Amino acid sequence: MDTGERILKDYRNAGEDQRLDLFLAYRDLRDRFREIEREESSAGSLRESPASDALTVPGAAAVYEKPAHEGLIQAIRSHCS
């Protein structure tokens, strides 16, 4: 496994803070990191994360689980703007 593949594997397995660190450290892999985020987002994020936020909407019957990586995506978008 080459270095780039190892970094992508580390990114997939990382928590939100470590993902942000990797994103900022490896500019040449940012498109791949974004692709991973999109894949996980469209798959409903099968990753287990203890950092997900539960939001309760008044009058709603269900609770919306905000995936932990959603904050990372927002941080990436803010950084790239």
C-alpha cells in the first residue's frame, strides 16, 4: 500500500478532528477526501460515531440524528470558501 492509499484509509477510519487535520495537511488529496465525504453522506454514513448530535424538533414525532461528519463537511466548506 502506497502512502496516498494509507492516508485515505486513515481518513476513512478517522474521527472528525483527525479528518480535519488530514484534510488540512494533504492538499493534494482533498478531492479524494471530499469524495469520501460524499460517498458516506449518500450512503447515510454507516460509520458509527459517538459524536453525532441528536436534534429534537418541537411537534415532530421523530428525532433527527446529525452525523458527526456533517460538521467536518461544514468546516471543509468554510475553509475552501
